[in-house]
Amino acid sequence: MRGYAEVLVEERLDELAGRLRGPARLKSDLLTEARHALRDAVEAYREDGLPAAEAERRAVAEFGSAAQLAPDYQAELAAGALRGLAARALAVAGVLLAAGDLTWQGSSWSDGPHPPAGYQLLSTSLNGIWSLVAGLAVAGLLLGFLAARHPSPRLPRLARAAGYGLTAGLAGGAVAGGALFGWSVSLWDAALTWPPMIIGAVLVSAGWFALARAARCWLVAVR
């Protein structure tokens, strides 16, 4: 059975946890650090001669209420969520920019007539979108690290802007990529049985699943 002090500590941590949204592992780490800090404070008061109940009460009171603490913790969770989203977006964008064209090696237009001008424009636009995503991902990583380490009020706003831009870029990439894939299938009957196309579709689907989860996590964290 938990002692009085431990009950107070855990109650305060439960209140704080209920107000926080973001990456589960980072949230757990932050709450663990808070738990250690509270217990260290309790021990310090006990060493000063206070009874256990009073030591607990003072430590929890000085720690602050959940409402007071949540904004700073939530800001750190938002920064962590942005770092996670940016890292995944940068990895996917890098792979698609470097190897995307390999998917179409051996297509009907490799040695024959080129696809329609609209198709080529869409393909070029998609490369531009992924280049933009890569740039925003780098900015998101940098701002995510800085926002978690410096209390400047401008950094969270810049990080939020980078995150929204990155999310919009990913949505644009998803729409353009889906359109390009469907158009390719309509132009090339063997597309759905071509091994590079199949492998690419599987890898891209896995990448989009990871990106969707990361984007949702970040949107929840900054809500």
C-alpha cells in the first residue's frame, strides 16, 4: 500500500498526465523526471526534520499545480512531436527524391514515346513538392531542438509554422503522388505487375503510414 507522500505525488502526476498530449515515450520520460524531482524534494524536507505528511505536502505544493505546469511540459511535447514528424518526412523525401525515378525504369515510355506533357508537369511538380518537404523538415528539426532548449516565445511560433507547412506539404505530396501513380497505371498496362513499381508502392505505403501517425501526433500536441 502506498504511503501518504506517494499518494500525493502520484495524484499530482496523474493530474499532470491527464492534461498532456504528445509522443508517448517522451511523455513518459517527462513524467518520470517529474516523479524523481518530487521524491527528491520530499526526501530533502524529511532530512530537514519534517514529518512525512508535511514533507509530501510541501513538496507537491512547491512543485506547482497541473494547470501551472502543463504549458511548459506541453511545449516540450510539441517540440518532440515536431522533431519526430520532421525526421520521418526528411527520410521519406530523401528516398523519393533519390530513388523515385527508379520505379519507372522499364516503363513503356523509357524507349518509346514520352508521356503527355501534363504527366511530365505533374512528375516535375512532385519532385518540387518533395524538395520543399525536405527543406521544411530540416527547418522543423532545427526549430524543434531549439524550442525545447530555449524559452524564447518566438521559437514555438516558428516551430508551429514550420509544422503546419510541413503537414500541408505532405498532404500535397500525397495527393500529387496518388494522382501520378494512377495516371501511370492508365498509361502503362503492365505497371501493376512491374516489380520496381510493386516494391515502390509497398515502401511508399509504409512511409505514408509512419508519416500519417507522426503528423497526427504533432497536430494533437499543438492543439
